[in-house]
Amino acid sequence: MTERIVHCRKLNEDLPGLEKAPYKNELGQTIYESVSKKAWEAWKTEAVRLMNTYRVDPASPQGVKFMLKQCGIYFGIEEGEAAKVAWTPPSAGGEAKAEHSHGHHEHGPDCKH
């Protein structure tokens, strides 16, 4: 069987597409039609970073809504601002490291930072 080729909206290249829609909704169908396997793999890595940064429960309705929105933004399907992750890529010769921000997710209410 020949691989299905899509023009990937994220990588702007003709690449093998997904075997099936990742979600059973309009977003999933759009991703199926216009996102490559390569870009989808990159999204899965980014999704883990988002879940870890924001402590998202992917089983909760709020978690699902947040992740679907971020997925749509990531692929340029939806308008909006991408959530920031507490991770930076490794620098030349260095290790990857988490950024230390002082948002409400990292510290308790008694934190003096």
C-alpha cells in the first residue's frame, strides 16, 4: 500500500500523512488532511511539555479543551496564543533545562519568590 502524501501545513512540505484522523471532530479531520506524520510526532512531544508545565489532566473536560485548543494553534488551524512551556532546547554543548518562572503553577500561595 502506498503512503498517503499531504502538503503539511506545519512544515510546508509534501510528506507522508497520518493513517487516520487523530480526533473524531473537525480538528481531527483537518489534521488528517493537512498534517504530516513528522509534524504530528513533533506535536506529541510538545503536548507532553504542555501537560507537564500546566499539570493538565488529559482525562478531564477542561484538559481536553485546553489540549485541543493548543493543538489547533500549534498547527495554525485556530487563532490564539500558544501557551508557553517550561522547557528550553539544549544549547550548543549544553543540557536541556527547565525555565524557572514564577507563575501560579510552580509555587504555592506562601511562596516568597
